[in-house]
Amino acid sequence: MLWGSYSLTDHWNIEAYYVWNWRPSIFISTGTLFSPFDNLGPGFNPDLGIPGVEYRGRDYPDRGGQWGLSTRFVLENFNDAELGFYWVRSHAFLPELQANYDPTGPVAFPVIGPVTYKSVYPQDQDTYAVSLSGELGSTGLSFGTEINMRKDFYDTRQCQNNFGMTGVGGALQALGAGAPLPVVQGIAGLTPNVPGCGGGNSNEYMWLGNIVSATGGGPFGANRQIYVLDVAASWIDNLRDGDPTDRVNDSADRVTLAQAEEALAVGARGNTLAQVGALVDPGHFKGVDQLDRPITPFALQYALVASYEYNNLFWNLNVKPRFVYIQDVAGYTPFGSGAIIEHQRVGVIGATFEYQKATSLDLTYTTWLGNAGNWYDRDNVSMTLKYRF
């Protein structure tokens, strides 16, 4: 990456960067506790919905073409608050799945022929933002806020595309029901894309804000205490009802005992016995993301954080406990912009132990409260050991 910064005056700065070597994020490995499904991530990627629809690799974006421009101003008359503007062009770090007709596929389906699927990374995503940060007078509180807009955000769709499988699955069903050949071929035309259900359907606007209190002292003789309130709100435009493949989760989608027992039998997670009778993500949704997860025009989330520092508490160790609570209040956002899931609640308790600033051990317990979302039954304990050379 190339980066540069230049101060035009004592209170006006400009920055720019360019990335010439794009690299993907590594998705959760297949078959592991947090993998939502196994068609993404390192490991074996199974056939996509229908046996014979094999995985055939990835379509990566251009290596270069990612860059950002920003300018910042210090506002002397507003307690030296900092006002910033930026424009970023980036490529996706996580892919979408796309099925299509492929003569090299292993199975020649009747009438429609072979089909395979691959991972596709969208590119050239533009994001525009304005930010403001500073101190709240003499209260000792600091704040930060930002409003950003992702133009034609790649992770938004008007309706479900079913990873390109709508035409394939529908045509095979129609063929099995004895439909005339022209009808079957017409349905098959819905692969690779359902008309009107392509990516980049909407602009996404996000407001981010936080208030931070950081002072000396604290409970039980702490040397430092930090409290944070963080809020995120999302608005996605151009979503509407009435598409043939709208995502509708109604009473027919309630988890049955048979489904839960079947999931348990194969070691699956997410639809276990605790969810019997539950309706996951209920509603009639106006849009979906690239993984066909529901999204809504509005979504809201907040987080509360409390952390403390105890220097040389014992054995020359600095101990830093923390407590985090996250509440997804309303709505759903795309996976690529935070994955807010209505009513999902997360609690985190952790502590970092530091020795002479070179070695640290972090212990964290994470719990999902309630049964909203896919990870409600995946409480876990993690440990991270770091050593600085």
C-alpha cells in the first residue's frame, strides 16, 4: 500500500492511499462451529443445493484499483473538533455465490444441461462519508460520529436470486411434474439471474456515533476506567414488496421437531431442539443481501462497553477486565455491513493479562442471549496469547 499525508495549514490536512495488491478475507472454515453454511470458506465446498452442481473456484476482482482520499479540518471555535470528508473505492473481501450453466459440469441435467457454481468478488465499491470527532466541552467526554453512503452497494438485492439456482431448481421441478418443454426452458432462463434481483440494488446510508468517558481511578482500586456507548443506524433505499422471489418467513417456516432432530443427527447447528416452534427471522422482507439473508430499510444497534485497568495487580501483571453488551434493536443489515439481526443480543466478559508490555494473554467468554439469529446456541470461550519481539 502507498500512503501519503500533507498539511496545507496548521488546521487542514489531506491524505491519500492506493492498494495495488487486493487480498480476500478468509471466511469461516467449513464444518466448524461458526460456519453458517459450508459453500464458503476453506475446506470442502459441497454441491449447491442439487447434487451435481459442483464448486468451480473463484472469480477474484482486479488486484489494484483500491484507493481512498480524505481531508480533515480542525475547528478551533468548536473546542478543536475535527471535521473530515472521505471517498473510498474498494473491492469486496467476502464473495457471493453464483451458479450458471457450464458445459464442464459433471452432471448433464435433462433439457438444461450441466450446472456449476463459483465464488464471485464484486469490485469498485464507492463509499462517501463525513465525520466529526472531539470533546464535549468540559464534561470530560469525547465523541465521534460519521455518516457514510455506499453507492449501489453490492451486498443489496431487491429479491432472492437463490445463488443463481432459481432457474435450475424450478426447471427440474417443472420437468418432473410433466410441464411442456417450452415452459421448462422458460423457467430455466431464470438462471443465472432472476430479473430485477441483481446485486447493487440500493444505496446504503449508515450513521455511526459514540460517546466515551475515560478517567483515572475506578472500582476496587482501578488505575483507569473507560465507558463507551456506541450506536449504529442503517437506511437502505429502493426496497419494495411484490417481487416473485421476495423472502417471506411466515408460520409455515416454524422449526419442527423433525427438522431439529434431523439437524442434530448430522451434527448441524442453528436448528436444534431449543428452537422447536420458533419462527427465525419472521416477516415479509423487501430485500436480501448477497447470501439471501433478509435486509430491511431501517436497522438500529447499540453497544455498551465498560473496561478497567489495574497496573501491577499481582506478579508484575497489568490486568484489564472488560464487559460488553450488544443489542440489535430493530431491522436487518447486509452481511457486508455489520449483519444486524433484529432482537439479537450478545454479552462478552473478558480480561487481558499483560507482563512487561511484551507478553499478553486474553481470555474471553461470549454468550448469545435469546434465540434470535443463527449463533444463539454457540456460546464460547476463547484464549489469545501474544508475544512482541
